[in-house]
Amino acid sequence: MAYEDITLTTSDNLAIKAYMIPARRNVKSREEMMGLSASQREEVGKEALGEWVKEMGEDDAFEVSLSFLR
């Protein structure tokens, strides 16, 4: 899964190690999807998958996909 190691620093200077998983761009809302037919939802899904692969890069998208199978 694509992520970035980060350090969060509290107001009393305590350093907390964490990781950040980037959010998706151009997410479709539930409301947008509700008014579509099944074939339209399928088309939107295919387009969104293609956009996601472009955002992640093919190697990272493949790794994320594999992580869902584990």
C-alpha cells in the first residue's frame, strides 16, 4: 500500500511516528452514484479505476490490489 512515514509533534514536543495514506482524488459521492443505472455505475467504476491507477502508478496500484487479497 502506498504510504508516507511522518512524524507528528505535539504542543509539548512529543514526537509521534505515524504514516499517512494519500486520499483519492475526484471521489464520487454516494449521491452521485444513486441516480445512475447499473450500466452507468459500471462505466463510472471503470473510469475511476483507470484514474486511480494513474494516480498511484501501476506498480503501487498492483501492490495495493494484492494487499486486499491477503
